[in-house]
Amino acid sequence: MSNHRKQAIEYIRGISMLGVVGIHTGAYSLSNPEVNVHLFALLEICTRFSVPIFFFVSAFGLFYNQDLTRPFDYGRFLLSRSRGVLIPYLIWSVLYMVHYTWASGDANIWSAPLIYEYFLFGLASYQLYFLVILAWFYLLMPLWRPLVRNISRHPFRNLCLLLVLQIVFNYYSCYTLALDSDNYYINIALQYRLSYWVLHYVFIFLSGAVCAVKFEAYEKFLKRRRDWLLYGFAVTLAGMLAHYYILLYQAGYTPEAAVNTVQQLSPLGVLYTAATTLFLYSVFSKAGPKTSSLLGLLGKYSFPIYLVHPFIMYYLSDYLVIHDHSLSVALPILFPLLDYGRKMLTIELKFGGEASAGGHRQHTLFFIIKECLMLMEYTARKRMTDSVADIADECLKYWQTCPETMHTLKSFRKFCGLILLYHAASRRQKPSALHQQTCNLALFTEREQERLKVFIGGIQYELLSGTSRKV
């Protein structure tokens, strides 16, 4: 691969890594009660191409030097790819799970069936699902090779058809598919479908493969249609932003609910990803050597940054606890995480249900709950005499004393209650064993409890509510 092509790929990786950072830090803009919805749009809407574009880059590199007419050594291919994907995935999953057990004292994740779910769906940390999907793409390589060969005969026509099919499938999976099976394992498989179904990203992956195989024609197309690429990028971005603002100002959505609707798997999101991918390659393929070295560095080190950044986030928030600072000092620092969790729960109780089961919002809320519980458990262990419920009560008292948060006390009490309910379920305890005022399903209306049932899942909900029916 020529230097300018390598440079373009590295820059795309770099700017995508910046986009991932933008998505993960977008929550902190919500720490202000009067959230800047325009900044939130910049961090959470404009960056929606970031994760899917990595599949394009991976497929491009994978197929660029492949001769599709020669025999394919599947075993050798899997062996080489396992070193780059499977082994790092297993190592970092174990590291995150060991860290969680050490920090929280909870060893339940190492027992069946949780341990299988953690490894199958990338649940050890919120960013690891990408490696699970990538591993499935590698496992299905014998399927992709003939598909790429056939698509390459009429690439424009076939990719347009595939784009339409992708939009239809994603819309069904994200907006209409319901979890209505009586089988617990089928429900789990559907609930975590966004963490392993390669079909959500098959268009962008095969696009990268076809562009690599037909690279000369691809470059000629980019040169002839530079204006079209710019217009496509601008129009799809404008469409994403317009949809976001319409949901905010006309439909009455909160910023979080709007972002969870206008995401990368939505119809506009798929089109935006495709347009941005072509536009960025067109821009970076003719970039000079003086183009920002930051993008090159981010591209070069994107994989380790991707793997380690949740640890950095955790210890940044845990810093004051480790150094024996009081919660009264630590809570203002942790306010964005707690407030974001509260807002996500409020949205889930208002808009959740089977239609949104397994979606981005529910995944985000679940990991925030686990992160907050981990911090509470670690603080309780450091104090020796306090329980998690005591720490939750202290958080509530702090919330009640702050003028800017007093009006959200009811919703924050529900968030703390859900954390303690999850704590009870994970330890196979009944909620009555914990602080009754905070940890109580009576905090939630009947309608909210039904939506919690969908969010938490059948077995966990039975544990929380104290029922004993076995599946």
C-alpha cells in the first residue's frame, strides 16, 4: 500500500478515535442543569460515524492484499487474526472482570451463566463489543470472500442494493423488534444483539472490502465525484442534526432520548456513515505531510487507547476515594456520572419498553449503574463499617443540600434505588436486607416497574421483586 493510502487510513483511524472520545465524553456536557444542546449535538451526533467506520478500515486492510481467485487458508487466517483480536479481547475482558471483582468484592460474574454472557457479548467493559463483532466478521470470512467477489462485478449497483437492505434490517432491529420469547436464553441473545450481530454493520464492512478490491476504480470515482462527496457528507450531516433538533423542539425529547433515536444504526445514521467514510478518504488521500500529526498519532495508537480508556475514566473518578477524601469532596467531581445515570433512567422509565430493548440507551444505563455501584462498594469497603446503602444515603443527602439538584431529588432517589436493587440481585439478596427507604420497588409506579422489567430482564427482575419463579 502506498504512503498516501496508508496516511489516509491512519488519519481516518485518528479522527474516528477522536469521535469515539467525543461520544464517551458527551455525557459530561449534561452535568450542567441547563445543558448546551448544541455542544451535545457536536459530541454525540456529528461523531456517529466513528465506530462503524472502523469496520470499513478493518475490511479495507483485510482485503487490500488478498487475491480472491486463489485458495483461502482459513485456519492460517484465523490463527493470525486471533493474535490481533481474540487474544487482546480475552486478556482485556479478564482484566476488566478481575478489576471489577477486586473493586466491588462481587465474584458472581465468574459463575455460570453470567461468565458466558460476559465473554460472548463483550460485557466486561462497554467498549469491547466492537472486538466481538470484528471477531464474528473474521469467523465468517469464507462467506465474505465470495460475496465481495460477486459484488465487485457491479460494485455501484450491488452496494446501493446492499445499502437499502442494511437500512431496512437496522430499522427493524432497532425500532420494531420486540423481546417476546418465553425462553430466557433467546431473550438474552436478542437483548444483546447489538453486541454481536454482524448484520448491523455488514454494508460498511463489505464496502471497505469492495473498495480495496476495486481500488483503482474507487480512487477514480473519488477524484471525479469530489463535489458529490462533499454534498453527500453535508446533506446527511444536516439531516442528522435536523432530526435531532426536531425531536428536541417539536417532539419534546430530551437530548439523551434524541441521540438514542438518531444514532449510527438509524436510516440517516447509515447514510451519514457511508457519506462520511467516502468524504474523509477523499480528503485525507490528498493531504500533505504537514497535516495534523495528532490524527496520525491517534490512528497509530487508536487500539491501545480504545482498550485502556475505561480504566482511566474509572481511576480519574476514584482518585479522591483512594486518597481518603470525603464523599462531600468527591461527589462534585462524580456529579456528571451520577446525574447522567439519573437522566438516562428517567428517559428509560418514560420512553422505554420492549420496542427499545437491548438498545444503546439501555446498554449505557446498565454500565453506568455498574460503574456507580462499583464506586459505592469500594468506598464502603474502605470505610470498613459502612454498607453500600449507607453510601447511597450519603449521596442522597448531598443531592438534597445542593440548590441546583433539589428539584431532581425524586428521580435521583429512583436511580439510587435501582443501583441498590441491582446490588441485591447480583448478590442473590432480597431488597429487604438493605436500606428500605432507598431500595424499594414502591419508588416506581406500576408502569415504570413494567419498563424496569424489560430493562433488567426476567430473572433479575424476579430477584429484585422477591419472587421465586424459576425459568
